[in-house]
Amino acid sequence: MVAKDLSQELCGIRLKNPVIPASGTFGFGLELADSLDLNVLGGISLKGTTREARFGNPTPRIAECAAGMLNAVGLQNPGIEALVNEKVPALRKIYDGCIIANISGFSLEEYAHCCARANACPDIDIVEVNISCPNVHGGGMAFGTSADAAAQVTAAVKAVTRKPVFIKLSPNVTDIVEIARACEDAGADGLTLVNTFLGMRIDIARRSPVLANRTGGYSGAGIFPIALRMVYQVAHACRIPVMGCGGVASARDVVEMMMAGATAVQVGAENLRNPFACPEIVEQLPILMEELHIDSLRDIIGCV
């Protein structure tokens, strides 16, 4: 078999391959370091981080459902100082790939503070900004459901960081292209899409919601066709690179995402079902490329 080129480039940062564990599904990378070779991964998107440490939502936080799962973890994390002073330096000692800090916030000020701290951390390569959090100053609306609010976050973050900024979009909107274009116009270097879909399960014996939070984010194979459609729409409407995410579970899913326009592909819920999912996908990609007569993955980005 002829050697295959899996390498990609995101905003000038070289990835050995496009496979990246999605935020919230791979911890800080350190938790799995004894079980698999992290250095086979193109990048790692770290657990979502806020200014202060958060315990998260009450339990139960997880609910199974057909072709996926619901989660309402509630951004449990140790806070931005622990991320930049402890987690990232420890990861860099054992991992030579792209480290992506995933930043969440509840106000423009919190986003800006956390991204400024991430910018000052030399081992962080990309800042990924999750705009699915409630906007405290806007009556609880998520920043990601309003083009104006999404643009405000993007501009606030870009003002404090020189690192590439990827805005992670919520799919719970009427027109995701409008949100994407607003972020691009405000200076975003790239986009990650999609985050989870809002869902719910009910325990019919107890006649109450399964999740203590009542609703949660639906992820897993069931959302893949919708996520793929959104990646296709946004990649063809914007000029900045896209990281595709949502229901990816195989090498074939990665190739589909890239054909739709994604430059890199994040694997989320599948990591929780199978912690070895990402290395397995990386191993399968050259075999699939041979089958499809693809020599370089860069050649198929947005080919559909």
C-alpha cells in the first residue's frame, strides 16, 4: 500500500492527522496517558474550563438513549488557573501534538479573562470558545443562539489573544450559517461545530425526568447526519477552517466530515463508549484511503 498523507494544517499549526478527541470526552488527556499513546492523535481538545472551579450539576447527569446519550454535567472543571498552571504543562511533557484549550464563560468578562490566561500559556496552541453557555447579562440566553451575542464574544476574545481562536457553535439555532458568519466577521480564525442538541428523557415509572437538570445535551451517532449537514452549510458559506464534530464514530465518518468541508474532525461521545476510539480511527484511515483511492486527506476537504 502506498504511504498515505493524513497530515492537516489549522491556522498554521500542523496536525499529524485530523483526529481530535472533543472537549468533555477525553478529560485533560492525562487520564488516558497510561492506556494509549496520546501522540498518535492530531490534537486534543481539553475539558471545558471556566474562571472558577465548578462542581457541576447535581446527579444523575447522564442518560442513555437510542444511538447516543444525554449529558448535563454542568461544566465541572478545576478552573482556568489549574488548567494553565497544572494540566496543560503536565500534558505537554508527554504529548507533542496540538493542545486545544476549550473555554466556557457566563459573561463577556469571564470569556476574556480565561482566554487571556490561555493566551499566556505557551503550551496551548488553539483556543476553542464554547458559546453554548448562558449569557448572564442577557437574561440567561446562550451566547451561541444570537448572531450579535456570538460576535460580541468573538470580538472580546480576539482582543486578548494572539493564538488562533475557534468558536464552537451550538446547533440549537434556526440558522447556524448566520451565527457562523457573524463569528467570522468578528475575527474568528476558525469554527467548531456542532455542540450537543438539547434533549430530554423521562423515567415513566417515577414519572419524572431522568436527569436532575431535566434536560441535557444529546450526542452520539444519532446526531451525525444533522451535524454533517451543518458542517457542509457553514464550510461552504465561510472562508475560515471548520472542525467538524457530532456523532463521529469511525474513519468513514471522518472522511464524510472532511468531504463536507471540515479540515479536522473531533470525536466526542464515542470516546465515552470506547476510550480507544480515536487511535482506532487513526489506524483505520489509511486503509479506507487506499480503498477510496485517496493519497492525501487534504485533497478531499470540501470536495462535495
